[in-house]
Amino acid sequence: MLAYAVAREAVDIVNRLSDDPRLTCDTRIPGHSRTEASNGSVMGPDRTDWDGAEDVDLALIFCGDDLPKRIPNGFQNFLAQVDAAGGRLGGVAGGTTILGRIGRLDGCRAVLHRAPESDETFPAVEILDRPYLLDNRRLTVAGGLAIADALCAWIAEQTSPALADEVSRGLMSGRVQHRQTSAPTEPEDSPDDPVIAEMEAQMRAHLADPLPLSDLAESMGLSRKALRGRCMRALGVTPSDHYLAIRLRHGAELLRHTAMPVSEIARASGFETLAGFSRSIRNTLGVSPSAMRKMARAARLVQKYA
């Protein structure tokens, strides 16, 4: 339910930020009846059919550990039609296992969820240990809050990195500043060099799964050396150092304002290990992640009772 709610909110933020709604979203449930989530929330489908597969850009399957014993044919056919029409298939938590069971991840790299005590294997799938992976017309997500970064990466690919960055900030703060056609939408301290502004937007759209700098430069039609030169002239730092700073600021914000486990924050900030994240936070900001969280909690208490 957490991942589902965040996904719906991301779609809503995109539309609130746009002059015209860019995205539509509907929930469909196998059996076309109400269902109960693991937290007790009861949901009903927005549609009671499997029509319109050719118009779907992204079909996301949400499922917890209680996986279905049978995957209905109508549901499978709908996913096959989305795939055949060029849409992307995705899975969140147990939804990735469903994709694996019906062969829709064969030959792909994926973040594949395994239910507790499950010995199910998928030899045709290259399984990676990441919060999410956007790869080969597939979007697979470990679950929980990782869906936020995953959808921002998808939004960046489908629309623009700048919009994805705004969606990310909206999800973090819960506040959305509506676009106005008469006013600039870039922040006041945005770089004068449009290439560097685009570089920063792409970096913010790929926090959990950092882009190789060679790929980043190539996407903007530059060599890695040329991008480094422009970054040094505009910001006074190398692209790699700037990318690290952006990821660490993201991690620091999560530490201060969320109750996410530090290990999850490390992964959401693009670090493969908790030790590497903790060391970088300490070296850059002068305090450990746990100390930063305690300081933020103390500051909130002071503000509350001031």
C-alpha cells in the first residue's frame, strides 16, 4: 500500500506541475472486485475490464508477500498486449515475482523480489540487488519508498529530467509549486550553462542508481573530458564530486525528515554499502548519520515547545 500510494501521488504531482494533465492512471484488479491490502485498507478497481492495453505506457504490478496461487489468463493477456504495443511492464515487491513467473522478465536484468522462505528461482533472469532498475522496457522495484526514485527515473525518461526533479522534491516535501507560464520554473541559483543545468537534472533523476559519467556526457553529446571542463568552469568542481554532493544532500534530507532505516537511505542515495554512505556523510558533513538524525529530532522538539 505504501508503494501504491506514493506512485499515485507521483502521477498527481506531474499533473499539478503541468499546464495540461500529462498522465492518466487507473487501478485494475484481477477478478475486477474489491481487495484488501496487507494493512487492512480495502480498494476497488477504477476499471472492470482489460481494454486499452495499446494505450498503456507503463503497467505496474503491485503485490506483497502473499502471492497469488494462480495468475488469471485475462490479466496475463493484458500484460502481453501492453508489451506487444511497446509499453513498459513493471513490478513492485511481489509484483516482480509475478512478472518472473509468467516469463516477462526472461533475458532481462531485474530487481526480483522473493517472498520469505521461498525457494523459487528464475535462471533466465539476471537478478541485481538494487532499490530499482529501469532496463529493457522493464521497471522492477524492491518495494516501499524505492518506488519514488523509480518513477522519477521513468518520468525523466518519458518527459524531462527537470520535471522529474520537481516531482522528487514534491514527494520529499509534500509541497508542490504550480508552474506559471509567465514566470521561470528554474531555481534562482540554477547554473547559467544549460548543459550543466541538464547534467544536474539528470543526476537528481538518478540518485539511487547513479549514471556512469561517460553515459551522462554521451547523453548530452559531449565527451567525458568536455563535460568535466564545463563543470569545472561553471561550478568549480568535477562532475563526479558534484554528483556525490547531490546524492549526499538527498541522503541528509532523508535522515533529517524521514524514519527510513539508514541502510535504505544509503541505497536510495546510490551507495552500495551502508559503510560507504556513513563514511561519506561523516567526511563531508562532519557527523555520522545517526548523529545527524538525533540532531534533527532534537531541533524539531525545540521548535515544537518553543
